[in-house]
Amino acid sequence: MLWGLLRHGESMLKDVIENAVWTKTQALIQEKYGKKIEFKTLNLTNPSASFYLKGDDLIIPLNSRSINLGEVIVNRGSLLDGEQKNEVIDLVKFLIEPHVYHKHLKLREEIELYKKQKSTEINNDNVYSLFSETDDLIVKLISSVIHLKSTKTESIKKVALKIHEMAEQDLFISFKEITQQIQSIDDLVDFNKTTFFISDISSLTPEELSLLSEFSSVKFPGLLFIIGSNLSASDIDQLAITTALKNDLLGIQFDIDRVPISQQTSEDVLELLFFNVDQIGSS
């Protein structure tokens, strides 16, 4: 299995460029600006810059939480005017960077799981898989935790309802409403294909934050947690929640206010951000 993890690390490039997020963003940039893009995982020349030029190429480093994730090369992108450069950079940062960061977290999680398995000599068949293939929802969504960031709670709920609809969930309920009803994690089994919605995580009590950390760690098929806030990365770091949930909030998020109102509930945009349209069993 360790060899498999190493091969997974080596195939980061393949994982990124064969995903729908990459192919659709690439097609959009090609159609609108006439430029091709490439992804490179190593040899960052200037990872702290928002972009830099190398010959005729425009280079966009990918960074999240001080982690260097690689860079996107826009072939002959230096020939774009200033406004076009900024638009391309925004597209890459908005669509591709969260996708690559998610791949990074997934690989890191697999490595940690391997270490635990090795130390306790668990059989390979018992290793936990984040993306179960037993339910259409878990196969379809890239995560069971989604973070929607906005200054407007109505925008957060509007987008949340659209994701709920696209995921073909049955129930959409407030997390606060069910915290008094659920006595243990086992009770979550009764909430198959349910979306738990939190309009603002900063409004939760310490007890509710603790329950959210506990419940969101459970990957029962059909459970979806959509969490709203207007918190920065440093604010999220201060929340009394688990590291795993912090990583989800930072890696699987949609900054709604950066998108025109007419596109905030666009199925194309939400599919790129939160849905995996790869075939079951694909890497």
C-alpha cells in the first residue's frame, strides 16, 4: 500500500489535469482568451508572487495556507493585456487552486491513514475511504463538508439550497434544530440523504461546535454539511473545532461574493467546485 501512496503522489499531475475542474477551466480560458494552460507540481521559481512572467509565458503559483501546490503556466500569457491577465489569474485562483489543495489534503489523509494502519496492523480492507462508492451522493460530491463564504446570509442559503438540489438530497434542515434531538453519532444513520445547514458557524455555541466537529467526521452515505460564514483563514484557525474540520472549511469553500450574482447559483460553477464527475473507481 505504501508503494500505492507513493505512486499517488507521483500521479498528482495526472489527478489534476484529468479532472473536470481542470478540463472545464482550460476550455474556458482557451475559448475566451485563446491561451492554453499547463500544470507543474515542482520547481517553483517564485511561489510567493501572485504571478510572474517567464519568457512569453504567464506563471501563476498555487498557494493555500502557506503550502506551495505547484503552478499553472499560461502559454504566451504575457501577451494578454493587464485586465485579461487579472481575469485569467482570478479564474485559476478561484477554480483550480481549491481543487489542487483538496487533492493535497486527500493525499495527506491517505498517508496518515496508512501510518495508523501500519502501527495497528489493520487489514487493508478496513482502511477508511473518504469517497465511498456505495452511494450516489458520496461518489458525486467531492466532500461531505462544504464551506460557503459570504457577507450575506441570504446568498449563503440560496447557494446551499442549489447544492442540496444538485446533490439530490431529501431533507434540508438547520443543524441547530437537530442538536437537541440527536443523542449519539449512531442516530445520524436515520438522516440518510440529509443536508445539515449552518448559516453562520460563528453563531454556534461551544457545545454546538463540538457536536459539529464530531458529527461532520462521520462519513455515513448521504450526510452533507453545508456551513456558512464570513471568516478569514486566521479566524477559522481560532475556532474551537477539530483540525480535520478546519481543513475542510479552508479547502472546500466557495467565496460567493467574488462571483457575479447571476452566476452564484450556476450549476456549471457549482459543479466545478464541489462535484466529481469522474467515473466510479477512477483515480
